[in-house]
Amino acid sequence: MRASLIQIAVDEDESVAERRLRAAALVREQAGSDLVVLPELWTTGAFAYERFGPEAEPLRGPTYEAMAKAASDAGAWLHAGSIPERDPDGSLYNTSLLFSPSGELAAAYRKIHRFGFDRGEAVLMGAGSDLVTVRLPETTLGLATCYDLRFPELFRSLVAAGAETLVIPAGWPERRRGHWTLLAQARAVENQAFVLACGTAGTHAGVPQAGHSIVVDPWGEVLAEAGAGEQVLTVDLDPGKVPVTREQFPALKDRMLGLEPPRRQDPPARSDG
């Protein structure tokens, strides 16, 4: 399976419409790949909070239309990164779109873990609640987005649902790039799955982006890693390596599921006798 990660640069001098056209052209250039991946919130920039509302679009809006056509033209599965989605009730979500090679919408994933603590995405966008896996001819994808990478229980649940390849678009900041690489490898090792983590280049609202999109195999080996600038990272994967790894080192079979948190135990009463 050939996968291409498009580490697109977000330039504030480029309009969303212009970047949408440029991203579609880059997708078309990946004809011959089986799976193409774009980053998180590449239309607006992941840290451009003030643009989420004005640039939000319905699920089947202009980005949907452009990416559906690009997927069809390339004849590839396309994870089109994520967009600020405006639900019919007015709520905003950080929503990823996955298209089939015929341009049909195969899945949409609303980001579950929102970044920002008490500001930004965490207060401007709603949280998704559904796990999403999609069966491709070669592998089963499990979908997650950026900050989700810090929550291993999400990925355990995706693996329990059949995921073999974890696709993670992101807008990860340069100042925490060490975490990006470390966590991508950790998610691969602990789940014995491929990790395809696609970030952005450029600067979002004054926040330099990490870039360094990365592909990790089920043993935690880095198969390919981008630099800091705009780049297309293409790698050939052997989907058969997932079941082989899980059979040769069957750690997933030793998971202890459904553990309850420990109950508080008070110390024994002191005796003076």
C-alpha cells in the first residue's frame, strides 16, 4: 500500500479558497498512491481561532466538494484532513473527512479531545463522541486528530474495533515537536499498528508549526519523516506486517480490560494496646 502525506504550509497571505485549490492540485499529483492524507485544519490554521467561525462550512461545503473531486481524479482514498464544520444547529466541530477513490464520503470524524484547556478550540468547538474505523481493501483505518494523540485509551478502543493503521492529521506546534515524534512511536508500539501522522508547515496565527510528518511501523520503527517545510512524504507499507507483528509478539492478548479504579482504603485504626 502506497501512502502519501501532504504536509501543506499554511500562509496567512493565502486565502482559504486559494489554499483549497492548491491542496486539491497536490492531491491529484499523488495519483498512484492508495491513500493520501492532509493535515488538521489546513484551511484556516489550527491556531487561528478567530477564523474558525467565519470560515466554518457545512459538512458538504466547498472543501467537501473540492476534495471529493480530487480523490476521484487521483483514484485514491483521501483523508482530507479536518475542517471547521458548522452543524445545522450552529455548533462548530473539528471534523475530518475520508473519501473513497470514487469521490464518495466514506466517513467523517469529529475530534473527541479538543485542545486549549479554557480557550481556543476547547471552548469554540464541540467534542465528538464516536469512534471511527474504515475498512480499505488493504487495511482498516482508525481515525484520530492531533491532540487525540495524547490519549492512549482512544487508540486502544480503535484497535479493539479492528484498526490496523492509525491516521492522525495535526496542526502540532514546533515547541512540542519532541512530544509529536515520541507519541507517534508510542501509539504504534503499544497498538502494534502503522501510524500515519500528517502535520502542517508554516505559521498559524503566530505559532510556528512542527512539520515533521511521520510514518511509523508496528514495531515503532520510523519508516519516513518529513522536514519542517511544505513536503509530500510518500512511503510503501506492507499491511501484512500488522498481523505478523501481533502474532509474533502477542502483547495485545494480555490486555486487562474493564479494570476498575482502586477503592480508597483507610489505614487501620491505631491501637495503643
